[in-house]
Amino acid sequence: MKTKDFKTNGTCSRSIHVEIDDNGIIQNLSFDGGCPGNTQGVARLAVGRDAKEVADLLRNTMCGARGTSCPDQLSKAIDEMLV
């Protein structure tokens, strides 16, 4: 099991906690801060899914003019974990 606490950049959330099992499946995911409905929704949709697939789906999702978003930051966290 790989675990990461990822400090976000450019979002309302401050960090993301991700756990990925040895088969590449997201087992646990939570955001610290951010819009509760959105971050909880993203987490519920991601848990139990292939981490690479989730990262590919969420990469480059933008929130206004910020140049990133909580889902985009999650893709970055997953990418770091899968290298």
C-alpha cells in the first residue's frame, strides 16, 4: 500500500490524502479543505477505481482562471505516487 499526503497548490483545498494498494486501486481518498460537496464527490467516485485511470480522467480539469483544480491536483498526487 502506498500512502501520500500531497500539499495542493492553487486550490481551496490545502492537501489531499491518497492510499493506493499494490494493484493500483485507490483505497482511500480525502481532501483537507476545499468545497465539501465537490471534494467528497470526487473522493467517492475515485475510491475503488484504477489510480492511473482516475488521474488520466481528471488531469487538466480547471477551476476558473486558477490554472488548476482539486481534481487536477489529485491527478498530480497520483502521478507522483505511480512513478
